[in-house]
Amino acid sequence: QVGVYGKAAQSDLTADYSRWKKVVSQSYLSGMGIDWSSVRNVIDMKAVYGGFAAALKDLKVWVMNVVPIDSPDTLPIIYER
């Protein structure tokens, strides 16, 4: 178990998903007035572990995960999720 930005520990993935699930349900799905039926593509510019995309999994959207060049490369972790 390495954790944060190294090989992801299960607790890191769970915490990232839980945080984003709360934000998505409290803000994006109800508080911002977004008509999700017309949204098809979403971009996450600081994907870290892909928790934002995981939180949107029940919507019919495609999420492009981007990891900044000056951050650790976590795209393989996101892909394996």
C-alpha cells in the first residue's frame, strides 16, 4: 500500500470517489441548473484518480480525464478503474 500519487491504495480511490460523489450530487446534479440530458462530453482537467468520472458513471456522458504535465502520471490508475 503506497497511496497518494504513487500506486494507489484502495483507500485513496474510495476517498476520491466519495468526495466527488458528494460534490456531484450536491452541486452538479441539482445546484447548478445543468440540463444533463443535453450534455454528452465532460472533461476533468485534474483527474488525479478519476473520482469525478466515477461519480458521473450513472449519467450517459463520456468523461475525458486529463492529468496536468507537472503532476504524477496517474492515467494508468484511472484506466484500470
